[in-house]
Amino acid sequence: MGTILSVTPAGYLTVRAASQDVVPEGTPVRDARGLLPGRIVRVFGPVARPYYSVRPRRPPTPAEGEAILGANLVRE
């Protein structure tokens, strides 16, 4: 689905879509290891390759946030 670019101060993940196929808001997602489940709460940016704002079930700790940067998210 996309790559995690950043973790916001509120604990949301900013994800860059891997393709033009837009995943709708409300879609459940997780990291490839299945350790970070969440839900897309906002789709924004260019239509060709949008960004997603993902709300994880729980905000990642600073160490977890650092470890997941660059990881891929997939649909559940």
C-alpha cells in the first residue's frame, strides 16, 4: 500500500502511496510484520500518488517510531 515517511507528534503515521490506486479512508492497515495495526483516517496530496494519514491503535513509542520509518504498510 505505501511506505511510512514520518510519525507526527500526535502519533499518526504519514504514508506515501506506492501507486495511483487510492485506498479509501477507514481501511484497516498494518505493517508487514503485523505489529502495528491501524486505520487510514485521511487521504491527501496529488491524485497520481497520494499520502495517507494513518491512526495506529496505539501511538508508537519514540523507539518504535524510529524503527518503522521506511517500513511498508499493507491492507488487512
